[in-house]
Amino acid sequence: TWVAPSGATLWMSYLDREDDVMRYQGQAFNWIGFDELTQWPSPYAWNYMRSRLRTTRASGLPLYMRATSNPGGPGHQWVKRTFIDPQVPNNSFHATDENGEVIQWPKGHSREGEPLFKRKFIPATLFDNPYLSDDGLYEANLLSLPEHQRRQLLEGDWDINEGAAFPEFNRNLHVIEPYEIPSNWTHFRACDYGYGSYTGILWFTMVPGSEQLVVYRELYVSKVTATDLADMILEIENESGESIRYGVLDSSLWHKRGDTGPSLAEQMIMKGCRWRPSDRSKGSRVAGKNEVHRRLQVDEFTEEPRIVFFNSCTNTISQIPGLPLDKNNPEDVNTHSEDHLYDALRYGIMTRPRSNIFDFDPAAQRTGFQASDPTFGY
């Protein structure tokens, strides 16, 4: 404990395990700080200590939580998703919950509906600390590290993670500012559906005269039924006036039995949101991963990557570089990771999209799996 001349008290304590947060039950603090936040594998400790952040109205003291951290560590993904991905560095943004909804003052409060608080990511590198950078010794040590550790600790790169399935993903190369897409470009979508977990939907277009795919929109939701999802998709597309050439959906949503009522895919199709089944044949996951690698490469003729993402697709941009390899099968990603948008990406790029809209015929495509029915959409 350290007491400042003003009387303010700084209490240095510890959280060795997540259960240690209970030591602070009943306590109240107006400032809480964490050191090396990514050492926590989940946001549990951070969120619980946030409940200790309080003061009496009479004191008028502002409330703050601060944390320092390096990229990497067991909590890399949740820290990145919470603080780095939502906004560009040094810009504050309204805090959101685990579903991406802005946290607001509760009903009945005088400030009901207003955002509760903000977050901000302030980047810093070795060169922001003259005490460590001046003699060059620490920099030399960091330069000698393996690439992924060097990019994390020296360059402060949050898009690189040890064991990442797609280390070639580069935010400066593959993420672009949104632009108005001409209506005569080919538009299509892909979906990986889940009710209890998450549903990931991506919208694609292809630049005419090139092989470049543009992922220009995402939808990432949970606890949404298939019919409600169909309504959401159609509303988005109707508002934008897009003409969607086709959609590809996880083929497991077409069940084979005929006595269990309409499948989830059929429920969506009956709403007017049409799909064709994705390829889930043997080897399709490995082939899809290989195609993602190829798309992330820079085309030697155009000198542009074969796939780019609008920077508004924040969840996709967060998930792709953080996907880990399957330790038992390095040719695939770890299926226990958060891979819903990756699966949607894989389904979409494996449909062999074509940029020439005048000779594009979805019903005539032959892609190694069942073609879409031109009448019913599956």
C-alpha cells in the first residue's frame, strides 16, 4: 500500500487464480489496473473486478479501469476482440457486451438508453520507452526472436498468433476502406448457421476482369431462428437494393429424413431466402483451407491480393488471423475455435464464383457437389 501526499491510497495486490477475485467482494475502488491482461485466458477476472468499480455519488470521483498487455498469451483473442478490433487505435468507442450490443444505462434511470462507458486501445512499442530503446540492446534481443514473437513483442502486432492457421493475413494488405460497389458486379453470400453458438454470414462480390473477391458485409448473431435469420437477410438486401446471384449454406441444414418436417434450409427458402448446399464431401475442409491460403496471396499480375475485406467486417477480420491449427491435423484449423465466419468464408470461395455476369448461370455450374435447383434453390 502506498499513500500519496494528497491522501490517495494505491493498493498493490494480486490475482493468482480466477477464484482470487472473491477476495475483493464487498470492496469498492474508483481506479483498477491490471498488468499483462493477456495472461488471463478468459475475461472473467476483468469483468468481475469491473463490478468492484464504484463510488458514492457525493464523492464525484470518475471511475477508471486500465490494463497493460503484450500480444500473445492465453488471453490474446478475447483481449484483441474487446479492445483492439472494434476501433482504430487511439479512438475511443462505446463498450459492448459479448453479443456486440452497446452496454447502456438501465431502464428507469435518468440516463436510460445512453451508452454506459467507453473503451480505448492506446498502442505503444519499444521506441515509446527511451529507457529501454536508447542503448539498442533490448531491441537486438527482440530482433533475434522467432518471427511471430518478434512481430508481437517488438512491432506490437495483434494480428499474429503462435500456431495461427493463416499467418499471411496482413491487416494493411487485406483490409480496405469500403467503397460503392457497382450493381452489375456479381454478388453472392455464404452462411454457417448456429443457434446456440453463432451464425456467420458473409456477402461477396468479385471484381470484373480479375480474380479478386471482396467481402463487403458480415452478419454475426446468436440465438436467432432460421426463419428470423431469413427475414434479417432479406431486409438487409432489400434495403441495399442488391441482386444476389446465389447463396451457399452449410449442407447439414438439409436433413435427409422426410418425416421430421421442413429442414432449417427449407424454412429459410420458403421465406424467399434461397440457398444451395455447401460442399461437405471428404477432403472439403482441407481443400477450402488451401483455397483461403491461395486467396490471401498477392496475384503476380495484378499485384493485388486475391481477397480483401471491407474494414466494417470487424468480426471476420478478428477471427481469421487468430484461427489456430488443428494439432492433430495441421492441414486444417482447430474446429473447437471460433470459426463460424471462417466456415462461411470457406463455403463462399469454394463455389467457384465468376466475375462475368453475362455468362454466369448458377444452375449450370459443376463444382464437384450437388448443383442448386433453379426452381427451389436447393
